[in-house]
Amino acid sequence: MSEINESVELDDAFFDAYSKKVKADSEKKASEGGYPAAEYDEIGYTGCEKGNFRIVRLIGAPIGAESQGYKRKPYDPKEILTCEVKDDEGKRFTIKLPLRQPIAADNHILIRMYDKVCEKTKINGEWVFVNKNKPGKSEIFEAMTKGGFKPEDGKTYQYSSGYKCDKVSIYNVIDRDDNWCKENKHTKILCRDLNIDEQGRAWAKPGIKSFGSVQKIATLLGKYGSFEKYDIGLKKTGLKENPWEIVNASRLKEKEMLEDLGNDDGSSVDESKIVIGPLTDEERSYERYDLDKLYQPTTYQKIQKRISGLFKLYDAQMGTHFTEELAGLVEKEKAYFAEKYAKTENEETVKQEEAEKVAIQESLTEETPVSEAPAPRSRRSAAPTEETTATISADKIALLKGWQYLPAEIKARIVDVVEENGKTQIVWDRKDDLLVCDDCGAFSPEEGVTHCPVCGTSF
């Protein structure tokens, strides 16, 4: 449910000022020379199709509203950098990174590596890449600019921009194409690509590319105010310089101008799906996804585990020390998580002890016999087993929010599910390949797991 933001009022004056600022920023970026994979989830998604309008209601404050004094909420739209590459084993690896910083030295390590290998110089009046064909450096240039993909990968190689990363905008939306949002009392996440497999599972690339979309949405905000007041139509054009067509669908329906919502195949948008007017009280009550939690930057631990070979090649050819820097970042990250979850466990222990004290006190006042206080819960250990068949009971499976998304071979590795200081933990058959979930602190295997088995969060 939405919260009241007391820092800045999101009125029409705010959106007009916001629209003007986005336009000015866009013009400034253009004058400076332009703008610099799929994950599987149980989350509700809606995708954008090339040539066909998708009707949605955007939720929250616009991208960059905090620059106008607004205090952003976790469910408000956000921008991230993302890329799909091949890891050291040739498997696809989707990486999420924070946005570029004003000072280059403050950028993420992978961004700094990309910028360094892609340095340019002028030769005969033309800008060329210094390392592209340079002996001893062309291999790492190819690895960074094509993300490990090879010519035999076809179009994936052809269109890959490697570690350059796309800037994407992620939105909570109400999808007008079906009744999912109404039935589940929940928003969906807008995607640039969405495919449904034979099992009905959604394979999505969350977010839409910021280039061409942020500016057009800002233009709508300047004309019509908050996008929570009207449905919008989005259509991917397939054009490089003008990739999005974005219109106020509610306004077009109101003015009986639905011809402006025509699809490229000659079909028209079903006008019954377009809603005129602001969000209803019911729609305002819909639960919204915490985008900060779902789309955190990829951990340094995961980066080290998946592409450490890239770092070694980079240092060998570029004469740098990024492998050493990454190791230091991993240690700092481990210490941070250890402190974070130790604090959480301590807080849970205190809460449990306080609850036990209250329960004992209440039982004493009721003059009922009291035995000794309940013993603190402890984690039951189980020796690793060579068996590959899961033996946990249905009541323990019910504790795992991400169970249904685990492959059979991962389920078979679960030895036990236990409660430790009020938190659910899994006892695995071995510990050598486990990584911690950023959200709940539970451990799960690095390979073959797309969600935390305990809390269900997407990795």
C-alpha cells in the first residue's frame, strides 16, 4: 500500500517542473555525445511487444523525482544497469549494477574495467578504440565488449554490448490486458521482453530501456500530471533512434481518437481495457513490489564465483590489479553480511526471549502450573548424504516460499529445514557451493537456483 510522502507534494506543478528538468537533462546528454537476460520468477509480469500497444497504469513517482526534493519509496520506479554475459563456464549470467556515478573513480569495478579497456584516441580525425586490435589486448577487449559471446552465438553475439550495460527503468504497473492485478490485489512489473514456456512459467527481462522512454513519459507528465491519473499505451517501434511510442491512452479514448492506438498489424487496441479517471480506492490498496529488494546489485561474491577468470585475463593483458581489488570487495561484503545477519539474529533472539517472558508471566497470573521455560531453539544438523531423493515432510516444504521454483536436483539436495532463532534455514547435503541470500540470510547453491528457496526473492 502506498505511503504518504511529506517531503514534497506530487501535484501538477511538481510534474511540470519534473518534465522540464528531464527534457533539459536529455538535451545536455545529447550535446555531450549520446547515452553511454532473462530471469525466471513467480512475480507478476507484463511485457511490451514490438508493433503492439500494451495498456498499463504506471504506479509511483517518476524516475529521478528525488532530484526535485521527493523522497523516493521502495515501490517507486527505479533505474539500474544490467547486462547479460557468459560466465567462466560458458553459462549465461545476468548482472545488475548501480548507476554510473558523477566521479568515474566511484563507479562499480566492472564499469571501470569496461571504460578502461574501451578507451579511445583520435587517429586521422576519427575516434578509434585503443585496445581493439592491439597485440596482447584484443582478447580482453573482445571479452568486455561482447560479454564472452562468440560469433557462433549468432545474433546474441551481434547485438551484445558486453559489460557496457543497458540502463533500464523498472516500474510497478496495473496491467489492463487481464484481471491478474485485480484478482491478486497486486501490481505487476513492466518488462521489455517476456516469454511464457510450456509449463506456463514467465521468463522475463524486467524493466524497459530508459533511452527513449524516460523522456517521453516525462513529456506526458508535463502535459497531464501524474501518470497515476491515466492509462498509458506503450509500443516498441524497433527503431534505434526512436524506440518507444508512449501515449496517454485514457485521453485518446476520452477524445475518441483511438486510431492513434493502432497496432502495426492493422489491429486496434480493445478500448474496453482502457480506464478513464484516477486510480480507484481498491487499486490504491494493491500491494506493490519492493523494487529495491528485488533488484539489488549483483553481489561481489557472485561476480567472483562466476567470472573470476575474466578478471585474471584482464589483469594479465591490461597490467592492472582488479582481481586483488575484487577479493578485497568480497571480504568487505562478507563482513557486512555477517554483521547484518548477526544483528538480525540477536534482535530475533531478544524478541523470542521477551515473548517467552510475557507468556510465562501471563500463565503465572492465570494461576496455572508452569514448567521450566521453553529451551531456546537450536539448529539440528544432519550429516551429508549421498542420496539424491528429498525426504523432507510437507510441513517443512510449506516453510519454503521458493520451493516450487527449485529444480528437482536442487530439491534432492535438501537434507532438512529447521528453525533457528525464529528464522528458517535449510540444511544442505554439502556447503562448498552455497551463497547467502541478501534478503533473509538463508543459504542456497550457486548453480541452478533462480530464487531464494526460503523467502522466494529473485537472485
